[in-house]
Amino acid sequence: MEPARHLTREDAAYVARLARLDLTDDELDTYAGQLAAVLDYAAEVAALDTEGVVPTAHPLPLHNVMRPDVPRPSLERDEVLGAAPAVEDGRFRVPPILGAAP
Amino acid sequence: MTGALELAAAVRSGERSALSVVEDHLGAIEALDGELHAYLTVLADAARAQASAVDATVSAGGDPGPLAGVPVAVKDNLCTRGVPTTCSSRILEHWRPPYDATVIERLRAAGAIVVGKTNLDEFAMGSSTENSAFGPTRNPHDPARVPGGSSGGSAVAVAAGLAAVSLGSDTGGSIRQPAALCGVVGLKPTYGMVSRYGLIAFASSLDQVGPFARTVADAAALFDAVSGHDPLDSTSLDRPAPRTVGAVGEGVTGLRVGVITELVDGVDAEVVAAVRAAAESLAAAGAVVDEVSIPQLRFGMAAYYLIAPAEASSNLARYDGVRYGLRIEADDVEAMNRATRHAGFGPEVKRRIMLGTYALSAGYYDAYYGQAQKVRTLIIGAFDQAYERYDALLGATTPSTAFLLGAKVDDPLAMYLSDVCTVPSNLAGHPAISVPFGTDAAGLPIGVQVLAPALGEVTMLRVAGAVELAAPPRAVPKLVAAP
């Protein structure tokens, strides 16, 4: 494992892009340093011998939960759409999903 | 200040009107909340209307519910239909939920009155309530100090008498830590015991809703009112919740209680002294008390600060400017998503999203997130072993008493370490409670934590009740409602 302290501004920019988060250069530098500090703290855990240990994703044994297939009221559509930044014809309106054709 | 059970008894018997109870609390909010800033929204008119309905039920000879007329404050990450629910974030500043959280419906069904929504660290990420986009909440014992967090507003509302009881949420200590720092009782239930429907998600495998109160019995009464299976939450335990309020005074004769070495090591000396004194009082009350080391708990903090941000980075992907909340317009949808999230999230939320995204990213997933999940297994196993020999465990709630505003804002890791004693119970899904036990030399409250295995609320509350009974007189806050 690369020592976390080597986290660069470019590394931070890559993570920000994955998270769909615009960050300024100052923010990128700050977060790169702070992330490195937390990851250094976590290095002890990352180095633990956990051979054969089953990971726990959740404290309860999860299973599918079913309910009777009976219609029941759902949220009021107008109330839900009323909270959206932009709507059109009873649907959420968004900017173009694809960029201009090349 | 009158407690919740006492108020409910007075309202139910007709000795006091719910409206007068609510007016007293609204007056206290008016007088003190300018300085404390426990509330983001005060629901004065709705509270008066609901109180009048309770009074009408009493007059008509009906049953107004076990918490009739009890003013409750609710953390602003619990959805209230048509009422702002901001999570202390700009991204939800103007959002009004189209539904109520299940716990809100249960409060109303019990006759309790929701008087307002309380301040928190943005999206419950923080340990001081300084990460609120709408300004910090102040500790009523010393307004220069933090109330803890993330449920700082709910802790302060109860400590200062601006509500009889309140609800918070606890992902890594966000109920117990502010309870300790404000000198009130804070209870994190077993995972799945209280519905998360309408609790805005932070880290879904850790989040749990729970009560703040000035007494253990009041906390138990509120837990009893809101707990139990909810078909709207697929992780809700499908079994009857225990009734706990009767257990508080049952005593601890014969119970085996272990003081956890790792939950007193490295903790301030005055806090350790309080834990030791609480342990001695339990022994004097008939419990069998000794010390137990659970070395795996030392890894809890690191595991938590990988798992919780990882889950948060996934959960907060929903704030994309499409269906609700803030939108910053841009030419295409991805640029709009990025600009919206840049403008809408504060520094700590961005930090956690970055950390979590990193821990989940290709090349680091196994080393960080996967490894943290395995450590979680080790911690659960170590607790299980300890609970073969003990009915409940004891430790500090926090490593120190309330710190000064601004003391840790520039050092995220130092802030994260405020949660070192509380995160193990979240990782395990176990219940835990903080009970006030004395003060430090400066007069700031200290909290002692009682931990129990999954579904161990009844035993935990017996121990908590005994700790409360033996505790020194409570510190009176500097800022507090007139009696």
C-alpha cells in the first residue's frame, strides 16, 4: 500500500471527480493533507492481520422484507414535484444528459 | 424543571393543561435561545394547536397518550411534513419534506408535542455542532464551549429546559457525546429498535434514533414511545420492543458489570475518576463489578472513520440537484451536479465524501473499506466474548468535558477522536447510554457510559438507573429556564 501521506492534489482531484464534487485548488490541497492524516491514523487498521475474518457490512442479518401485494397510498405527486428545482409535464426537468455531438 | 413523566401525569389528570406546559416552554425558548441557538425552527403555532387538542381529549374523558402534553424537540435530520428539515445544510435549506418520519407520528400518537427542530452538525457529521451551516449551538453550562455533537441542539434544548425531552440520532456517538457534555441522559438504542424511516441517512448501517432526557426514566419513557417494528424501515427489528420504563428502578443486585479498560485509558483523569466512582456505587448497590480489557476496541475509531464516510459518500450521492434541494444551473447534468454539491455542502461534509469515496475507490477498497469491515467483525466478536461474562459494561462517554468553540475546527482528526469511546457500540449495533455523573473542577458535566449487548435495553436501563441514583448533584446550567 502506498503511504497515504503521498496523497497529491491530482489524487484529490480524481476522488472529487468520482464524487461529482467541484473543488477549488485550495480545497483540493487542504483535503489532500487532511485525508492523508486520517489515512495515516487508519494505517494500523489497514496493516492488521485479518486473514480468514468475514467482513461485516451490517449489524443485523439482512434479508428481503416482503409485504402483501396490496395497493396503498403513496406520496402526493404534486407535493413531491413541488420540492424539485425544475419540473415539466409532471416530471423532473434536468439539463442535457449528453454533451453536444462531436 | 419538571420532567416528562411528571408533566404527562399532570396533564393526563387535568391538573395542568398541555397548553400551559407548551406556553412555558415557548417562553423559555424566547428568553434563552437567542444565545443558545438550540433550535433552527420553532413550531409555536402548531405546538399550541396540538396542545389544545390534547386538552380537548382530556376534557372529553379520552386517553391523550402516555406522553400527553410533553414538549419534545426533534433533531433537524428527522422529516416533518411541510416543515423545514435542513440537516443544517444549505443544500436542504428550503426543502419541506412530503412526509413525516415514523418517530414523529409515534410522538404525536403518544400525545407529545413537537415544539421545534434542533441544530446539528451538517448531515450529523461532527462532534461539536460547529459544522452547522446556520451557526453553532452553545453549551448552557458555559456558552464559550461547544455542546458536543452532532445532536447538539437536542442536547441543549433538554439541558436548558427548552424542551422536556428530545430526539437525536447517533451514528458514532452523536446522542451520547453531547448528552455527556451538556449534563443530560442520552440513549442510543440497539440498531433496528427505532425506525429510521424519515431519518435522513448518514451511514445507514450505523444510524439510530434515540432520546435525550434529564432523567433515565424520562429517556426510557421516550424510548418506549418511539421504539418497535416499522414496516416502512426494512432494517427495523420485526419483534416487540421491550418496555423499559419500569426497569429503571429495579436495581442491580446480582448483575455483572465490567469496566472496560480501553474506555478509561487515555481519558482525562477527572472523567476516569467519575467512571470509577460510578463503578464503586454499582458494587455498593449489589452488582458484581470488575475490570475487563477488550483490546480490539482500540481499532474502532479507525474502522469507523472508514466505514461511516464510505456509507455517507454513497448516501449523499442523492443530493444531485434533480429531485429536491438546491440546484446550481449548468450546461449539462454532470456539471450541474458538481456545481450544486460544491455550493450546497459545507467543508466537513465534503471532507467525509472525499474520504469515503477514496476508501471505496478501485485499488483502495480492500485495504481500507474491506479491512474496516473485517475489523468490525473482530469488534463484535470481542464484545460477544465479554458479554459471556458480563450483563453490562461501563466506561467513559467522552475523553474530556466540553471544549471551547473553535478549539478543534482546524484539526479534523482531533475532532474525530472525541468519538473514541462511543463508536464501538455503533459498529456492533449495540445499545449504550450516557448518564451524568458529577463535574470536572470547572463545573462542567461528566458523562458515564453504560453499554449492553443487542436487545439489552432493559438491563442497560437498570444499570443506568442505579448510576443516576448514586451520582453527585447535577451542575445547574448558567443558561436555564426559570423553574
